[in-house]
Amino acid sequence: MYDSRGARPPVWTWALGAALLLAGCSSGHGGDDRPATADPGVAITQQPEGADPFWVNPDSSAARQVKAYAKVGKDTDAGQIRKIAEQPTGEWIGPENPEQEARGFTEAAQKSGRTALLVLYNIPHRDCGQYSQGGAADGDAYRAWIDGVARGIQDRSTTVVLEPDAVLHLVDGCTQARFAEERYDLLRGAVTKLKTLRNTKVYLDAGNAGWGHPDQIYRPLRQAGITEADGFAVNVSNFYSTEASITYGKQLSAKVGGKHFVIDTSRNGNGPYTGGDPEERWCNPPGRTLGETPTTRTADPLADAYLWVKRPGESDGTCKGGPQAGQWWAAYALKLAQGSDT
């Protein structure tokens, strides 16, 4: 079974970016970025810039859940969800308004003196028709979408995780071979376009420690433009341990010219789930917990950052009682946060 990314962003995402800017959601660089009108008991602030330069969205689904729990006196639950809300997570750019969304998030991050973390997940024939199926209608639509993202980012500090699963699904056969030539061309074009931006780093998704071996993917990564990218991303939306991810990343790095990598640690605190049927191991698996919080202080010099690319608490798909992929699931979020206490 393949790794559904559960990435579909909420429909309010692009409007949120604009709303954040109009509200003046932050107060400057490196200090207390609490909104002036916010309840100090609920407000979500930025992490210390030195260890974690990425932007915390003060109006994320998790932040809204903290507020909702606090409003009805569920202070313990609010405290648990705050573990998620106070960390920077990836903003998955939707298909309809890429320029507005990218601009909104990157401008809000810039106002806080931080770097925006964007995830681009719109490749045609995405996710092989599984829970996160969809993507751009065709190659021209995808190129126009990437152009919109680039116009939105401009020269603001941004880290991009590019197209989870896109290369992996060509390698493992999930995506039909007849789409391979176009997909490689689209990925190369996306890397090239994004790297024309002065302050944008691009990490091309490269699978995870559990799917196979670096020998299977390093040539496809070259076809997809890894040479021009800043590096690659591992463990996106998955559960493999940070240690295993570093080992995988270092092995793969040696085959792609020493490129650096980032690791999604959002839900890997207990490692992968090994019980149940194969689908249970990647789709809303039980007993998982939050992993290392986002930081650029990692255990290996080749690992540029631990990131929360997958937003903890958002469903992987309609399995085990979950909502649609990418939708907030408060009950699951609570279990992830509570598990990090043990």
C-alpha cells in the first residue's frame, strides 16, 4: 500500500493568508509576536528564531482548537493541542489561488521575521487515485500554478517541500509509466522556476526509510531536478524514526552529490505502526505521537532541519473513522499530543 499524504488544504487557506496580513498578526523580529488584541492565555506566539526560524501560523486549525477548548473550560485539552499550535507547520498551497496563498503566508512570515514553510502538492495524477487524488488537470495547468506560487513568494524567505510522492510513485509503479516523461519535465521545471527566487530553498520529496532503498530513487531524483534543488525531503507524512530517516537521508545524499535533506518529524515520536493490515500503518495509525519539534539544530550536518511538513491532527483519509484527507480531526490530534507525555 502506498503513502497517502492527506494533504488537501482547507478551503479557507487562501483567505486566511490575506486575513493575517490585514490583521497585522505579528509585531516584529525575534520578540513577542502575540497579536495585540489577543487573549494572552490563548494567543499563539513564534518560537525563538535561533533554533527555529520557521513561521508559526497564529490562526491554524490547531490554534483555533486551542481557543475553542479554552472557551468551554477544557484547559487540559487546550494545553495538549497547544503543543501542536505553537509549532510551525507546512502550509499546503491549494489549487485555486496559488499566488494569493503564497503571498499571504510569506508576507505574514516576513512580518514576524521568519521563514515560511510551503508544501506544493498539485502534480497531475496525484496519489494514484487514492485518498489524496487530484492535482492539476494537465501539464500546462501545473506550470501556470507553479508560476502563480512563484509570483506570490517573490523574494521573501521561503522553504518549499516539492511534490510529496511524485517521484516515489513513479519508482514503485503506482503512477503509470506513460505519465513519467511529463512528470519529470514538470518537476524539473518547478525546481528551475522556484530557484530563480532569491530567498527560496527547494527540497524535492524523496520517500522514506521504509519504502525501499536509495539505489531505487537516486537516478529518478536526478531526472526530476535534484541537481538544481537545495536538497530533498524524507518521511513526509510518515512515521519512521528520526534516526532511521537520517540513515536513509545520508545514504541517498551520497548518491546525489552530497545534497542536504530535511526530515518530517511531525508524527514520528513512536516510530512506525507495525500492527494491523498494511493500510493501518500509514493511514491514521493508532498509538502514534508527536516527534521532535521543528528546528535547524539537528543530529547530523547533512540534515538541514526537522520540520512538521504534515500538520499533526489532520487526517490521512477516510480510514479508521477519519474525515477526508487534510481535514482537521481533533480527537486524533489529542491522541498525538497526549502520547508525547509518555
